[in-house]
Amino acid sequence: MAKHQQVSGGAAEETSAAPSRRSFLGTGAALAGGAGAGLVGFGLGTSRGTGSAAATTASGAIASAGAASGAEGAAATEWAGAVVPFIGPHQAGIATPPQAHATFLALNLVPGVGKEGLRRLMRQWTSDASRLQRGIPTLGDPQPDLASPPSRLTVTVGLGRGALAEAGLLDRAPAWLAPLPVFSVDKLEQRWNDGDVLAQVCSEDPIILAHAVRALLLSASGIATLHWQQRGFRRPVTSTSAMRNLMGQVDGTVQPADGELDQAVWIGADGPEWLRGGSSVVVRRIRMDLDTWDALDPQAKEQVIGRRMTSGAPLTGTKETDVPDLTATVDGLPVIPDFAHIRHAAVTSVAQKILRRPYNYDDTPAAGSSAEAGLLFVAYQRDPLAQFVPMQERLAAKDLLNFWTTPIGSAVFAILPGPAEGETLGQALLG
């Protein structure tokens, strides 16, 4: 039975065709270069600490993490008790430094629950998230001992187009709250698409995470049913090494700076009133063909990405954070090839940037394959139609990385603003 409780607390290109896969595989060993990026998808580099109150204890843990295992153990003790605030103008789990483990839940509302059913779910999840992020069991928690320590737990909630339709509020949906266009590289499977309601749940501790996920699903009983669940992982906050995806690429480098989030991520006065302080999220499940990717030598991989595999530095630089020089040539040929991922993922203005928060997934492989793995590409931005879609269109047309990556799932959600003290999630929309 669902609980009822309101609580406080507590996103001008070249037209030359990319070489064929066969020809590239045949000549890859001769290619020069360096590596690391990703499909619009594969944001490169180290996790960044975007300026949120949520990052305070996490940044302390990162600072204290040393190369020795003892130092990492001490840092782990710090994050075990770290609390990410629930109350605030923006939900936690967006600008929060990414945790090591994540579960993404997409639920569909039970037909007929209407606006009142959605309101009830938001009240219940407000109560649950507020308590769990503080390490406090939910009301009626069947396993209260699993709520603590919170270990930087965050719960981030969004609504899909179907939720507004069920609530009779479709006229208040922004134009971008709809399925993305189907791109030429997509091979989407319905089991990974869409959903009425999203919960992104992240923590440094997989046990704390699993308990929180179960609590949210129990609270949704009778109101919504599970449509899909996707689990992801990345390097822990205590790690001294950059996050890498399962293709070996440094992942998450190109991000909006803290001072750019208002332009790139947070919805402002030009958006719907009920979404101001919120955002949008695109969740893409991208399968990697690791067996054929492994057949390439490191230099060929670096040419595909436009970055060095070892450091994530662009082929025109020495450090991961160096800005790629897309005009650089050697003997009349571009240092970063025309087909390289980073050439077509690049944007020219802050308003076009997206905040990448990717996670790896690794499932049971099919017979004859060594892996069923890939990336849960999670992109936050003000407007997917203006930020994510143009970038993905360029990548779909010209990115050689498409030979080894296939989007198989796609969903878009409106991420609600953070609640003020005494408010519930979605209150400006649902009352």
C-alpha cells in the first residue's frame, strides 16, 4: 500500500563520407594518433565537481583520497556518512559529482490514476527521498537497517510525456517532452524506451542503492508499474584515476563549467513556470561491439575518437582538458581526422553544451559473444531539441565510432525543480 506523507527536509559540418568499416579495419594499424571521447554518448574525462551543496562532503573525500589503499579507505569512510541535501532549488544527482553506482527506473502510471495518482506518487517519493538521502528509513521500511549510512545517496525524479497525459496536463508540456527523432544509427528496442516517470538513484554503496530502489518501487505500488530498470557503474569517488567506459576511453571531460549551468542545464524564466529550476534528461542505452573494437590497435582507436587512449588528451594536446584544435594539420592532413568523434561532438557556445553523467553497464553476453555491454548515456540540458538533437544528428551522419556503438534505448524526461522546505516534488504542476 502506498504511503501518504509530505515532508520537509532534510544536450557548419563537413560532408565527406566516412571510410568503410572494412577499409578502416584493414588500415587501422597505420593510423597515427591519440584517444578517448564518446558517442554523444561518450562524454570524456574525469568526473567534475559542479558547484552544488551536494558536493561538499564528496569533494572532501576526493581531496583526501591518496594513491595508497589506506588513504582510499579513509576517504571511503568519509563518503559513507556523507549526506547530499534533498532540499534546494535544483534536485540532487545532476550537478552532484557522480557516484559509483546508479539504477535508473522508468515506471508507467496505472491507467486511470489521473492527476491525483501522480500527485500521490510525488508526495510519497518526496518523503522517501528526503529520508533516504539522510540515512533515515522510509515510513514502514521493511529493512530499516539498510538505510544507513547514506553514502552520498541521491534520488532524482522526472516526468515523461505520458505522465502529463495521464494527469490531464499535456497542454503544459514543453515541446521537447516527447520521444527523440529516430536517428539513422538507432536500433531501438521498446523495452528500453520512454516511460511515464523516472527515478535516477545513485550511491557509492550498492547495498544502500538497492534498498532505496526497492523502497521507491514499494511506494509506487498501485500507482505505477515498472517499465524498465537499468543499472550502471563507474569509478568510485575515492578513485585517483579518471572514469573510463568499457571501450577504454576516458569518459566525461567536456562539461559545462559551474558558471555555465544556468545557460546549459537549468530551466529559467523562459521555460514553463512549473519547471523553473529543473532540467531535462535524455537517457540513451548504447550497446558497444567490444569484440570488433578490441581488434583495432591503440592508434586506430585514437583516430576514431580524436583523443589519446592513455590520457584522454586530444590529438592536438597533451592534457585531457586541452581544447582540441580542429584546424591543425600535418602534411596537409587534419591531425584530428574528419571522421573523429570529437570533431562532430564539439559545440561552439555555452547554450549548446550538455552535462554528461554516463554509467557503464555489463550484462550477460549472448552465445558466441564475450560481452553484452555498453554505456548508459545520461545527458542533462535545458532543451534536448536545441542541444542534444543537433549534436546527435552530426554524430549519426559522420562519426566513425558508430561502427562500434548502437543506441538501443531512448527516453526523455522533464526533471522537476528541487523542492523548497515543506514542498513536494512537482507541487507547482500538481498542486
